[in-house]
Amino acid sequence: MPSFDVVSEIDLHELANAVDQTNREVTNRFDFKGTNARVEQKENVMTVCAESDFQVDQIKDILHNKMSKRGIDVACIKEDELFIAGKEAKQVLTARQGLDSDLARKVVKLVKEAKLKVQSSIQGEQVRITGKKRDDLQDAIALLRNAKVGLPLQYTNFRD
């Protein structure tokens, strides 16, 4: 039976490259000279540090630009609150990966409500959709592409 998996993943290596390019641009820009503005990364958590909230916003714009040029969807970034401690403003950005249980249930519900001739099941942090015909699976992909689920989705492991 043909099947495919619905996942939400980002390439952490490309994310690291985008952070490196952002740091390089921040060190070279005139308006950041003499400041300790930077982006720190640990796995999929990034911390934007600068002297003011305005500079944090500028660095986030640079980071989003670099990420989009590297093929990373900016919609997968979750921004925490900006906090200011002394002379430094920080904001934590988290790159979300995988479908959490609520989002997976939402995807399954969307597929079932569309009354397509496919079955969907949650398997960890992904949803597997199976059907008798390839055309039914392509209809399911088209449905999910048009749906607003709040996280970018990829369709992998397509098997006939």
C-alpha cells in the first residue's frame, strides 16, 4: 500500500551556518561596532544578545534573512519574551522540530474531515498516511499544503 510521512524538520547544520553568517555580519556592521551583540546557539536553541531591544530586533531580522536564504522556514522559530538584565537585552529563539501530539492530532483530524480514501496514524513525532492509490495520497498532500497548521510540514518517505 502506498504511504508517506508528514514531518516537520529543519536542517541543524544549515541553522548553524545561518547563525555563523549572522554573527559575521553583526561584527562587520558599523551600527554594532563596540557592542557585544551576538547570537549564541546550543542545538536548536538560539540566544540573541545585544545592548538594547532595538538591536535585538535588528539581529533577529538579519538572522531570519540568513535562515530564509538557506532554506529554513522562519515559521518554525518560536520566540520567547525579551528580557533586559543590566546593560544587556536577550531573547531566546527556539527552532521547533517534530510534530507534537496536539499538532499531530490536528493533522489527522484534517485528513479525516476531508473524507479522502486514506488512513492516517500518529507515529511518534510524525504522521503516516496510507491509501490504496497514489492519487489519494497526492490529494492528502495538497490538502495539508493548503491547511494552516502553524508549523511548516514536509512530506517524506513516499512509498508505492
